[in-house]
Amino acid sequence: MTLAALLLAFALPAAAACSRADVEFYLGKGFTPEQITTLCAGEAEKKPATLRSDDEMELLVGIKGYAVTVGTASIGYTREECVEYGEEDMYGFRKKVCPKRRYTIGLKGLKVLRGRRSLFFRRGTLRVQGAIERRILSGMDGLDQAESRLAAAVLETGDQTVIPIREDILPKRIGAILKKMAR
């Protein structure tokens, strides 16, 4: 364990939900001490300081988003979602907006439809179906009411979504964990 990891492991338990094993896991995945501190501080409000299960850790690390949370009833994450909207201009371009959206996905009745990993772009995704709540946090503030409606109309809605998965994690693994938690 590095000196930074050792200091971090002793400093965090008093104010956060991560144990020394959690910190070592995050360091092994390439997280910086600052990222680990932020992640653990956010988790302190949700769960008492205990060792997380391997499945919870894999979800926290494997989902590619901000402020990833894993609970007994749902998972959540925030991500930026860019969409083009409106009519094309004379050059064939449409307006583009990239709002930050918070996804909360209920585990009860969740179905994992498929996982996919691109060999060319090293991106993975996992399509799921269930109770999905989406909330726009920011990124559409500069739009007038008409533009806001046009942009919102092309944003993903419904009972299916694609969960982004980090490059070094297999979507099948995340899917298996979600299936187990959905029971």
C-alpha cells in the first residue's frame, strides 16, 4: 500500500463509508485519492461504515457516470447526455444541447436485456428495462421555452435505458450483478 493510500485509509473511516479494503480496491482500479475521498464522502450519508460487498463495489466502479449510488432498492448515476434537436440549418446542422441527467433505476422487476462491448471504441453498455426515473439537473438553462421543449422531446424516455459501463469492465458482469440484485 502506498503512503497516500495508507493515510487515506486511516483518515476516511471517521468521516466516510469506505473501509481500508474499499480504498485499496479503488486505488487498484486507478482512482486518485481525491476521487476516492469524494466517492467515500458521498457514500457516508447513505450507508454506515462497513465493508461493501464485491457486487456493490463492482457496480460503483463499473458504471460510467458521476455520483454513482447503489442501494437495496435502486441504483443511481448522473451523466451528460448530448442530443441534437430542431430543424437543420442551411448547412445540414442542428442545434445541440448536453444536459446532465440523474438516472434512478429501481431494482425490483428490473430486466437486463443485453450487454454490449465495442472492440473498436472500448465502450461498453448494458440495456435494462424497468422503473427508470430521469431528472435533468443542468445544461438546458440557456434555452428558451420552445427550444427546451424541442430538446426535451428527443431525450430518452420510457422504461428502457442504456447504462454506460467503464472500459475495463465487462457489461456481462454488471448485468449478472444487476440480475442477482433484482430478485
